[in-house]
Amino acid sequence: WLSAGYGSGRFMLTLDAVKYLLTHHTGEFLPFLDLPENTRHRTSFYKTLARLVFLGDYHNLLMPFMEPILNVLVQLRSTSNYRQETVKRAIINVSRDMRGVLQSSTNKRTYSLLFDCLYPAYMPVFSRAADTWFDTPEVMNPLLKFYAELVRNKSQRINFGESSANGILLFREASSLVCMYGSKLLQMPASQDATELYKTRYKGIGLSLNIISACLIGSYVNFGVFELYNDPALSNALNISMKLMLSIPLPEVMAYPKVTRSYFTYIEVLFRNQLETIVKVPTETFLRMIQALQEGLLSLDGTVSVYCASTIDHLASFQFRVSRRNKPEAIALQQHLASCPNIFTGFLTTLFKKLLFDGAESYWSLSRPVLSIILANDQAFEQAKQYLAATQPPQNHPKMKAEFDKLLIDVDRNLEPTNRDRFTQRITAMRNELKKLLIRPNQ
């Protein structure tokens, strides 16, 4: 907490003990770091030290501070046999340490300095580690968490400039690691023990999905470059990450909260940024994602239901935009929808039930897909109204019909922000009129 304050942090940098600590922070000087039970605390420890470094004259402080960590990477780079206990401990420690350092980097200047420290000299160390220890969660989880932090563009810190290829190179490193780990993990037989299954498989898959999600929304990669120059990094990353996602049965996804959030965050990011690619997957794969969205929309975790609502909004908006175009992605989407024509009706019915009957905290987010679905599929709106009317006694039907008819008054057939806001206000007014009248359906 002292290091988090600007004044207190600057004062701490004047203390001899702190100055000593910034260059003598290995197990040789601090034996507690070498105790296995303290391994988890290394990330917080290095986050705190790095925060102090970045508060001060980091141009002069950073390299002396990083030297002990880089020395470990130098030794690992020259090691021929990675399958030994000392190497294992070194990889775990350096992954946790670097993750902590990166967590304290909150701007372009500090991140660029750290990236230059690691790339390209030491990135092969982490690739070799993943190739060797892919079957050991004790190694892979810290390594994947480090990569997730490395590619996370918080505070827009990853900004290499228009003439730099570093963003593309960073994504290629992340793609390579996830593809290497994912392909080997999928070949491993799954454990029959539920607890072991989470530790050995699901947690690593969740972290891998976090890495790809962070890359796709980072805004530091022009993904069109990969197709233009026949670079398979993007297609490989999407292919492996989708296989990893689909390898977890949906009931298992919903059973583990961290996996649940990673899973639905990944789907939302895919539909937001790569929908033209996603609609070209096999229909079976597409429908499995739709089934997951239907389940997630009913989740008691408000964050998950918001992710699902946002994903549905992307899909319905895309359908509205491309429905009359003769493009490959439009044709592919129509083929998917033809195999399950009631997709939008199911989504719209569930959304109306949550908006009208639940005291949803995320009311605004859940209301956004409603207009998109209505514009994308008029029939879904009529069917949803019929379903909701069937759940109510006959005396409520005239009032319900009147309120539903008011929804689209003065609402244009477009998805401009002002039009969306106007529609959301109409839904709110309808809810206020009907909430004392309607009876909550049993199902």
C-alpha cells in the first residue's frame, strides 16, 4: 500500500533498505523466496518492487532491477535438458516474477522497455518450457498467466507505433505458445477425477482463452496482415482455441466460475471481432456456441449474462447488416440459421423474461440485443409476444398488446446509437407499466 501512493512511494525510494532491495531481490539474499509455500507470493512481491522502480527514475533503475531476473533467463537459454527439477522451479519463479513486474507497467514507456528486455532474446525460453512441461499444471499455469499479462493492453500501454511490427510479433509469440500447449493438451487423455480434471485441463484451457481474448481486443495487431501474407498465426490460434473451448462439456463450464467467465468472454470477443470468420465454421460447432449462449444467458452470474447478451447483439446486428447480401459469410450464416430457425425467438423470449420479471442489475446491457433481434428477425418478435401472452391470464392480454405496440413507435430500422437509446427507453417504460400487472411464468 505504501508503494501504491505517489508520495509514500517516492519517499521509500530514498531509503537505503529499499535501494538495496531493488538490486538484491533473489533467493540468495531473501531466503523466503525459495520456500515452495511462498511461490505464490512472488508475483505480489515483484509487483510491489516494480511499482517502486516505475515511480522513480526507471530509465536508470530498471536494468539493474531486471538483471537478476534476466540472469535466470540467460541460464535457462543455455540449458539443454529442461526436464529437471531445478529448471522446473526456475521457470515457475521467473514466470511469476515477470508477471508481477508487468502488472506494475501501466504506460507505453515502461511496457516498451520491458518488452525490449524480453523480445527476442528470451522468448524461446518460454516456448521451450511450454513444449517440455505442457503436462505439468504447476509449470504451465504460471507461464500462461504471465503470457496473459504480457498481451493484456490495460491503459493502452501496448502501443509500438505505426511503423513497428512489434504488435504482430507479440501476437505471433502468444499464438505459437497457445497452439503448442493446446495441441498437446488435446492429445492427452482426460482424467476421470473431477478435481484433477480442473487442475490438469480446464484451468489451463481457461488461461489459454484469456490469452487469445486479450490479443483479439488489444488493438495493437492488424489481423488482416495475416491473411494478406499467408501467415497462419491467426487461423491457427482461432482453430486451437475453439477446439480447447469446445473440449469442455457445457455443464463442466458452468460448474467452475473462473472457467465460465473465460469461456463466455472468449465467445463474446470472437463474435465482436472475428464474426465473419466464425460464421464459416461447421454448423455443429456454431450451434454448440449458440447452445452455450442460451445457457449463459440464464446464469445467475450477472457478468456472464451480460457477456452473452453482448454476443447475441453482435450476431443479430451482423444478421441485420448482411441478410440481403450475397457474400460467403452471409450465406454461411443463413445455412446455420436454417438448421435451427428458432434461435432468435429463444433469445428474445429469454431476454424479455429477464427484463420484465427479474430485477436485473445489468438492465441496460440486457436490453441492447432486443432491437437487434427484432430488426434481424421480425417473426421472432411476434413469436416472443405470443409466448409471453400465453403465460398470462386473458385479462392481461390487451394491456400487454398495447405496451408491445408502443415499443416500435418512432423507432427507425437502424442500429444507430440514438435509435438504440430511444428503444431502450421504450422497454423501460413498458417494464414500469407491466411490472405490477404481469405474473411471473413458471418456466
